[in-house]
Amino acid sequence: MSIQDIIEGKKKWRAHVARVKALPQDYQIVYKEIQKYLFKVGPVELTDGTGLLSGIIDLFEEGAALGKGVLEVKPGLVYDNQRRIQRHPNYCHRFTSFPPN
């Protein structure tokens, strides 16, 4: 990974954070909780998880634009993301003998 790659990654992350800050407050709270969970049990590499997080922001932006409450956006959001997380190798898989599902 070169310095240029690191700089590009930081730019992408800052743009990502700006999208989160543009969401309504209730959406931000739920997003941050999902992000904390993903960072604990999610993919080992940060770049593997940004696709999941961007997808969540896409759903939240769409819901906010339609005037929906955060809990109305997609009731199965946590379950869907849990299935996605299980497909990626993570720290749990790294320290156990069980392969990812």
C-alpha cells in the first residue's frame, strides 16, 4: 500500500463520514451503532467493510428522502447485514477453527 493509496482511502472515508453527517439525527444514531457492531465483528480489512456501510447509507438516504423514520426503512436491515458479515472473513474466524459460512 503506497502513500497515494492511503491518501485516497482517507479522502473516500471523509466523503463517507460527510454522507453520514448529512443524515437526520435518528439515522445517524442507528448508523453509528451498526458501524460499531461491524467494526467489532465485521471484515478484517477496513476496505472490505466500506461496501456494507455505503449500502446502509444508501438505504438511509433513500428513507430520509421519502420522509420515513429510521425504523421504517427496512425492518430486516440488521438480519441482512448479519448475513453479509458472515460471508466475509473476520477476527472471529481468524481466531477459531471454523470457516466463514
